[in-house]
Amino acid sequence: MNSATDTAIAFQGVPGANSHIACQNCYPERPTLACDTFDDAFSAVIDGRAGLAMIPIENSLGGRVADIHHLLPASPLFITAEYFLQVEYDLVAPKGATLEGLREVRSHIQALAQCREQIKALGLDPVAHADTAGAAKDVAQLGDKSIGAVSPPLAAEIYGLEVLRKRFEDRIGNTTRFVILSRNRQDPDPKSGPCMTAMIFQTRSVPASLYKAMGGFATNGVNITKLESYISGERFNVARFYAEIEGNPADPAVDRAIAELNYFSEEVKILGAFPAHEFRRK
């Protein structure tokens, strides 16, 4: 399943993880490369062991994936596409296990939280694990019929587990957004359709600096769809912002807005322009 070639797409986790499912959905022709950490997935693309990386950036219930906002500014990679995955979880256990015999369930803390009501109704003890597919893998190796896992359906298939209850999540519609990273910036043709542009910037430490930096987007009619801040620096006095806007850098209005952002900000870095996924139009 894994490959160490430039045609591969890297992801964080073990086979069967949601990131792995996203890779298969988007690039079924590409071999996948499982990585232990997000940093490893970034490095796999940088050093040529993979051509792309599938990285989760935010979840409709859990919010942003914090590690990514610290990795992107220092990375030479660019965002070239996005993908929205509707997350599905099954309650799985070793072959021969039953709901009545189950006593404990393992998974990532976010998955356990998203299935809290179901877990409580069955009287199971939740145990946090590093990731969902990894929990399924460990449960399969353990072979204890009283211990199950909350995992994506693909993980149950890969590790030979019994599905005791499908769609185990408390609320249907939980969605994770991924970005696809590449070594090369690949701005879409301005005529090809709706486009998004992502960037990171740092404002100057003066009053109303953010207001002034963002003013160019308002005056040029450019819609800002995301603006998130996070503090960096040992003295907690440096604010960085991750922003996404609708539009292509080749559009005159977007070009003027970014020029004004550069004037009032420091360290503006365009992370990439990419086609807006059809999920945004639903």
C-alpha cells in the first residue's frame, strides 16, 4: 500500500485513518505513504518521498488543527487543492464480540467526544488513543472481545474487525476539511472557476494595524472567509494571522488588496491559490 516514490501522497496516521480515506477518495491512482506525525508528512514531500500531502486543517466540531498553523509558515510547501470529508465512525471489535460483552471502547479523544451519547447509552468505558485507525489496529492485535474501538469503516476492513454498530457518531454531518500540499505553487487559471487564496501574515505592533491591513480587502470587494490568529514569540507579543479569501491572485482586485496587506503588515506569505471545492456551493 505504501510507496516511497514521488507519485505517492503522504498522510499522518496509519492505514484506515480518515486522512487515508481522503487520499483514496481524491487520488485513487496514487500510492499512499503513512507517516507518524504531521511534520513527517511535510518532510516526505519536501525530500521527494511523496509528491503530495493530505493534511487536515479544520473540523466542523473540533475546530482547527493547531499543529498545522505552526508548520505552514516555516514550510516551503504550497496549498494546491482542498477536500471536504464527511466523517463516519463505526463501533468495531474483534470477530465474535457482541454489544452485550463489550466493556471498553478506544479511540482518539475527538472521536470519543463525537460518540459520547452512544458510548454512555451502552455503558462503555471510553479510553483515549493517539488516533482512530491506530486504536482499531491495537484492538485487533489485542484480540480481547470486551474491548472495542470507534474507527472509520475502512479501518475495520483493513484490520479484520467486526462492525457492531454502523454510523456510531452522535450527530451526522461531522466534516473535516483537508488541504493538499505540493512543492510547487500551482495557481489555477483565473477563468477556470471559483478560487481560494490562503496566506499567513504578521501585523506591526501599532494601534489598528489589523484594521488597516484588512482594509484593502473591504475597499476592493474581496471576501475574507477565514481569519484566525495565534501568538508566537517568547514574549507573547507577536500576533500571526492565517487568512483565506475568495479570489485568484491574478484578479486585479485581489492583487490590490494583497498589495495593501503587504504595506501594513510584515512577513506576508502566500500559501497558495487553489480551486474552491464543490462542497462550498452546497
